[in-house]
Amino acid sequence: MLLHTAAAYDAANGVNSLWLLVAAALVLLMTPGVAFFYGGMVKAKSVISMMMMSFGAIAIVAVLWVLYGYGLAFGKPLIPGWLGTPDWGLSSLLGKDGITPDLGGLAFAGFQATFAIITVALISGAIADRARFGPWMLFAGVWVTVVYFPVAYWVFNLGNGWINSTLHVNDFAGGTAVHINAGAAGLALALVLGKRVGFQKGMSKPHNVPLTLLGAALLWFGWFGFNAGSEAAVDGVAAIAWINTLAAPAAATIGWLIVERIKDGKPTSIGAASGAVAGLVAITPACNILTPGWAIVLGVITGAVCAVAIDLKFKLGFDDSLDVVGIHLIGGLIGTLYIGIFGFTQVDGKFTSLLYGGSFQQLGAQAIGAFSVMIYSFVLAYAIGWVIQKTIGFRIKTEDEIAGVDTIVHGEEGYALENA
């Protein structure tokens, strides 16, 4: 019986590790999805620049994650509650002799690497059409080191990070660590780089709508790995996360299109894609802790609110090119706070949400966690971006912006069509 139990345990571990590896591949696909999603919405003469910022994020973040990022986020406590110890080259997961790697540990490390990558890529949409590639890569490397890796420790390092272990915040797959984090950083960079030439409502239309729809489809597909994979096991929690990842963005698409129809007179495909992404953002922290019915309600609310929120940039005067703030920051806040009202959360065996426990305890904890990450990310992103802008220059010259980022920065054209 003991041998049978041990064999069953090993088999279960193998299945769970396999699911993590598959989920990691799905999440990595989301970053090219971001590239397509953003790339279709910018000008034709800056599509390469936009997509390169996502691929650049993969390059720089993956290297830093392997070198030391995993240790800072999931290593032994260096500063208890706040930061882990660098694990140079994932050495602790390779075995003492270097040839007996830890399957589960490496699968988890790979999975979490893809979270770090897409978080950085999401920021880029806020500074589309006007950022230089080299300074972006520098920003990405510094920001992921001093902001994302510590925040991942706070949120995802269960039992150690102060946000999950002290506050008992429920953030299953990254409402705070990914979306609020990226949205706040995007707002900071939009303020540092300033407005695009001729900034006003309706100043430019997406140059390739099908490209954006393809990106949204890849994002939604990969998001099943993002959310269901965060359980790190093949069980009922993974299944409910999967169902909610289907239901919430579908409902958010409907909510966005209804508001768009009322506000602008026509439902658009870009609106449908944006609504789906907003719903995916909102369900990310809550997918394990909501019934599917409440996930649909969350989706409708988020789609409607985000459809209105994207116009705040025109009223408040900041140029968030591709609505990183309106979708990721606002959507992340809605999803994170919604848990405190409708989530079936428990602390020490007692329900803590308003609906199930009649308590504001969870809502308060969710708010503290969400706004702490938002403020931390905004302040440091602004400082990093400001230093880069004042030293080597982050924004391209005005005349280069008008001429087109692609040819000036990369020497390429997205659509080099020759006359017949």
C-alpha cells in the first residue's frame, strides 16, 4: 500500500508539473498576443516599434528572471515579508550535482517567468507611437527588478509575502501584481513622456483591426493557462478558474458593446476586443473564489465601467495611447475589490466577504493590497522613467514621431509595398 501511495503521489506530481509546463507555454503566447493586440491599434508606421516592445520584454525579462528574478520573488526570505534571496541561475532547482533538476520547481519557475514577461509588455501600450526602443529596454530591466520581482514576492509567495500572508488578500493570478502594477506604471510613463503630437479624441484610428482581433483571441486563449494554471494542480479549483475565464470576459464584451452603442451609436470590433480583455483582467484575481454567476456579473460591470473609463484620459489630460490605465488599472481594481464583496473567501475558517460573511474585512484587505501596489509601482515607474528621459532620452523627437517610429528607430517598415 505504501508503494502504491508513493507511486500515485509521484504520478500526481508529474501530471501537475505537466499542466504547469503547458500553462506556461499558453501564458508565454499571451505576450505575442499583446504585440498583435497593440500593434493593430497604432499607426501603420509604428507597428514594428509597438510589437518590438513586447518581444523586447520577453528577451530582457526572461534573462533577468533566470539570473536572479526567481530568487527575489520566490527565494528564501532576504527581507522577511518583502523580498527573497537571489538564486543565481536557478541553482537551487538544479540539484546538488547539477543533473537532477527539480521538475515541479522548474515548472513553477517557468510558469511564473511568463507572468513577469507579460506584465512588462502590458506597460508599453501607454507610450505607443513615441518611445525609443533602447530606453524602453533599460526601463523594462530596471522596473522588473525593483518593482515586479518584489511585488511578486508580496503577492504570490504564499506564506511569506506580506500581502498574502498578513493581509490575506486573494489575488489568485495577478490582479494586483500584474494588472494594477502594469496599469500604474503605464500611467507614470504616459505622464513622463507626455502627449503625442496632435493628441485629442479621435486623433488616429487603428490601422489594422484584424491584427488587434487576432491579438485578443491569442490573449483569451492564453489566459486559460494564466488563470487555471495558477492553481498549479489539476483539480476542481483549476476547473472553476477555467469556467470563470470563459464567462467573465464574454459578459464583459456584452457590457462594453452596450455602453459603446449608447455612447457612440455603434458597437465596434475594437470595443468587443477591448471588452473581452477588460473582463479577463477583472476575473484574474477572482477566478478561484467566485461562482460562475457572480463572474458574469463582474464581467458585465467591468466591461461597462472600462468602456467609460477609457475616455478619462481626454478629461484629465494624460495620453495613455492604448488604454492601459482604462483597461488594466481600472479593470484590475474592480476585480480585486469585487472579491471583498462577492467572493467566498475565508480566513481561519470564517467567511470574510460582505456577501458571505457580512464583513468588510476582506474588502478592506483587498483595498490595502491593491492601492499599495498601485502607489509603489507608480512612484518607482515615474522615477525610473524620469531619470531615463532626463539622461539618455526616452521619447523620440517630434519630427521623428511625425515621420514614423519604425523607420527612424528600427529602419524597417511594417508594410513595405512596392508599386507594380
